[in-house]
Amino acid sequence: MTDEKKLTPQSEDYAAWYNEVVMRAELADYAPVRGCMVVRPYGTALWENVQQALDRRFKETGHQNALFPLLIPMSFLQKEAKHVEGFAPELAVVTHGGGKELEEPLVVRPTSETVIGHMYAKWIRSYRDLPILINQWGNVVRWEMRTRLFLRTLEFYWQEGHTAHATFEEAQEETLRMLNIYADFAINDAAIPVVTGRKSKTERFAGADASYSIEAMMGNKWALQAGTSHNLGQNFARAFNIQYLDQNNELQYCWTTSWGLSTRMIGGIIMVHGDDQGLKLPPKLAPYQVVIVPIWRKEGQKTAVLEATERVRAALSGRFRVMVDARKEFTPGWKFNEWELRGVPLRIEIGPRDVEQESVILARRDVPGKAGKNSAPMAGLADAVGDLLEVIQADLLAAATAFRDANIHETKDYEELGKIAADGWAKAYWCGDDACEAKIKKDTKATNRNIPLNQENAGPGSCVVCGKPAQEWAYWARAY
């Protein structure tokens, strides 16, 4: 149950606003172990809706779910040099078990490429065994120093896909297919406009030949890497001896990919759509799409109002996720604030006058005050609610897209890039040199978010840092 204290305004302290929303909307709480979180039922319901939306897409493209162990032999990570180097500072290592020191330390998985590579080497023998398309839902541990609920925690929940293919072309096609699935989910379910693009060499996943991401703009104009997809080339196949006999009976190394999206997406949903009243959840993912609040002042009105409420609930519950808040100990105004904080897309109010008129009041979360309220007849209400939820979903995406586009600015001037990146995203040509990328990060705290796949007919340009020829532009922004 939330308290009555107002949230810290976003404009006053965005970080404080974010933490207060997560806590008071009962999405998550701090665990006893530093940097870990407990995802509460409301947050878990939101994550389950994310899971279902993604899982459906994965299975439609031929992927199957499997489960792999949490503990990985240290020697597995050491087989792929770039991989172990990239993850070494973040590893949690188990050295004792059953009261004895282990012969070999075990790593609490930071990601599963190594153990899955080991298993693929056992399972793959022939080209007939390919492709292998597997996804895992689970948790991982990365020893982060600076943590924030959902956005960056020591332990977090995610899905990680791992596939093996006969050719580079098939692996690359898979890498981009999954990137586009993430983008489709973000845009059409989370109502978050994202940019798909290739990560720079310094931002690449440890052990990958190429990494791709979807990047989203948050309400404070920072960027969030909301999902990643990696073409691992033959790096893990060679490290773990994942080979197959081709149609000419010759032994070949597989080409592998991995891709993941985590509970960080919940943080993105909060920051893209939320306002000073709290969450604004997209209808497709909201734990409750509709909350019904019955209202009566006199005891004699109660029975009729509750009977009408039950009729409305029954008419909607087979089609929508519905909550009835008939608690006696709280006023209607308190309940309105409660469910606005929790971001329920649509509130239905039913009072004595509504019962007499066989109607209800529909109040949109995304449109404040009287402008978001309309009366609707009880007859045919399910269709009206369905239509309105579709409008809310589309309007949330439109608002987020307009905000993002208004805060992206193209520049050819290095000094201007710094000013833009302090309060938005800069779009600028880059020669691809690591030194130029490092200079931008040092001078502005902005990082290369990605090099968009859609270069919008980009031609030859000049690097914003050094002035050398550049063929591509990138987005530069401060990021979580």
C-alpha cells in the first residue's frame, strides 16, 4: 500500500523520482544483499507480461526454451580469452561447497555462452543437427559497483538466446532477426521507440565479432541499452570445439549467436512513460489494464453500486486484466491517486448516478484531469474499453516518439556535440577510431550508443572529432 506523500518531481531530482516510483508502486524492494532486489508481485506481473510477449515471438520463429546450470567451471570462461577478460571484474566465484574447498572454483553465471557452448559441442555432430535455436529464462549475477533497482543490479532476471548455425550468413540473419524482434516488442508492446544499430568495437560484447542493440531515450534524455544481439562468429565454437560434418563429410566449426533482454526493460518503461504522478503503463503490458472504483456516499446506495460493478467486471474480465477496488477504508480520491501512481491505463468509476443512467465514467491515466474523462454506456462497454486501450497504447508511443525526436540534434561541430549531449542525443559522423570515441566520452561523458542500421542515405562525411573522412554517423548520449 502506498503512502500519501507526493513523489519528488522529475525536474527536481530524476533519480529520487525513479527510486520512489519503484518503491511506492510496489514494483521492487531492496534485498538484504547489497545491490540485489526483490521483485514484488506487481513488478513480477509486469515482468511476466514482458516474458509472455517475447516468448510468443521467440516460439513463432522456431526457438525452444531450455534450462542450463547456474554454476559454471572457471576453466570454461578461461577458454575464450576476450570473454573472461571482459567479465573478470564482474564475476562472483564459489570456492567452497559442503564445507570443503572446491578443486576448481565455480562461477555464478554472468551469462551462459560457455556452458551452452560446452553442451552444443556434445549435441552437434552433423549439418542435420543445425540450426540449434534455444532460449533460456533465468537469472545471472554480475558484481556491479553502482546499482539501481531494475536498471543495474548484482542479480537480475532475463532471457538469453543461444543459437548455432552452419554458415556466417545464417548466424548474421539470426542476429538481426532477434534484434528486430526486440525492436518490434519495444515499439508495439512497451510503446517505446527504439533505434536499432551496431555497437562500436569498445562497446561490443566480450567475445563477439559484432554486437547490435536497441537504444531508447528516457524521460531525462539519457539513453538506455534495452536489448542486445551478438554475432559470436566462430570464437566460442573454436574455444569449445563445436563442430559438424557438412554435406561433403568435412568437419566445420559452427557459427553462433547470443541475444538478451532483461528486467532493465521495466526500468525503461518506468522512465519513458512515467510522470510526476507515477507510472504510466502501456495497456499491453500493464498488470491491470482496468481498475474499477465503485463510489457511494450513503449505505443505501452501496448494494446497487456494487451490483453494477460486478456486472461491469464480469463483462470485462474475460477480455482484459481487471481489478475492482471496493475497499471501504479508503476514499475514492485516495484510490484514484493510488492507481494513478501504479500506472493502470484506464480507471472506471461507477457511482449512484451512473447506475441510474446505466453508464460509467472512463478515466485515462495518460490524459490528466477532466480532459481524460468520458461517460460511456454499460451496454457494449467491452468494445469501448478495447478501443480506448488501443488508443492509449498508440498515444503513449506517439508521445514518446515525439519527445525523443525533439531531443535528437545533428551536429558537425565538436563543441556543439558536448552541449547537445548534456541535454539530449547528438547525431554526428564518426571515423570509427577508438581514440576519437574515447575523447568524446572523456570530454562529455557521452558514449557511442550505436551506429544505426538505418543511415538515412548517409554519404561521405567528416568525423566530428578529428575531421577525417567518415562513412557513418552515430548517436552519442549519456546513458544508464
